Amino acid sequence: MTNLDLYAKAEHLLGIEEATESLYNLYRSELDDYNVKTLLDVGCGRGGFMRRMISDGVTCKGVDLSQVMVDECKEIGLDAECIDVSDVEGKYDAVVAIFDVLNFMNKEELLKFMEAVASKLNDEGVFIADINTLYGFSDVAEGTMSNENENEFLIVDAVFENDELHTKFTLFDKCEDGRYKKHQDTIVQYFHKIGLFQKIPSLKLVDKQTFSLYDEHDKTLLIFKKRG
């Protein structure tokens, strides 16, 4: 099980449903300003945002590096693949990367990712993503939490230092024989300054909005247009 698959398996215990819905509403509202007929959702998860956009008449494709997530998308009839964005075929009116996707990449990975996204956009295409602010990392994300149900117990321990958030997930799930199986892995997220996004050769940062998801000013929404 990869660390992303472990996250997928534990996601329902994290209590992020309300935050996810808020983000979906924000993205949907922003996309209303553009004439979007086709959309690529990078880090699509279980396809919740694609379902909303499909209901608005938009043709959607999703990619995610968790096979668990992609399989769940396919089970409900969504067009999803477990591939890197650079391997996606075709071009789209809009690309989105919702809920910290950019924070899961270091600077080198991020720059390659942004170029790949630009190559998947039609002329005048828009790319929208959200990132954690420094406050979001140091004062909101850092810390320890736990949650459980009848068959599972999750412990999350996050430490932020040197502009990196290291989050250790420890999940115990109950087997049929009554014993518990332990899954453990660490996910790393990286803090990125806005200045980095203002220097992307193929994408122009046209708007940025700091907003509150869990706490005051913990997130920033970034809106890019493909450079001509």
C-alpha cells in the first residue's frame, strides 16, 4: 500500500468532508467566470468535484496517483486514470488541483508539474489550485489527532519544520479474526511562497485569494491563465 493509498483508506476518519465541500463550492464559483466545456481534475480523489461539474454540463477527466481513489471513480462511471498529469492526452479549458495538491510536491517537482499543466490547457485556458499558507502549516496542520469507529483506529501526528510538514498516519483496521492490522506511513508536504508561482514561464498568475478553511487565513487560492 502506497502512502497515498493509505491516505485514501483513512480519509473518512479525518473529518474533512465539510472543508472539501467548501472548496468544491469555491472552485465551482470561480469557474463560472470562464466558458469551461472540458475540465481536467488533477488529484481527483473519489471524483466529488467531477460529479458536480458534470452536472453543470462540463466534460470531465480525472487523474490521481492513488489507484484506490481511481478505482472508486471508475466504479461510479467517471473517466479517471492512475497516471501522472504529463501522461494525459488532449487539452482542456480548465485544470484544477484541489485540496493541497501542489503542497505534496517539492520545488523541482512543482515546476515540472506546472509546465505539464500548461501543456494540457487550451489557449486562454485556466488553472486553479489552492495551497496552504505558512500559518496554515504551522498553526493549523501541525499537531496530533485521533479518531476511531467500530473497526478502525487512526492516529495522525504532524510536525512542521524547515518549511516541510511531515505527517505520520497510523491506521489499525480490524481483520475478520478480530485481530488488528497496522498500516503506517509518512506523507510530506512543502510550503511554497507566492513568489515561486509568479515566475512560472508558461502560466501567468492572474489572481490570488487568501481565505479561511479550517482557521483564519490558512489557505490561498491561485488562478493562472496560460501564457500566449
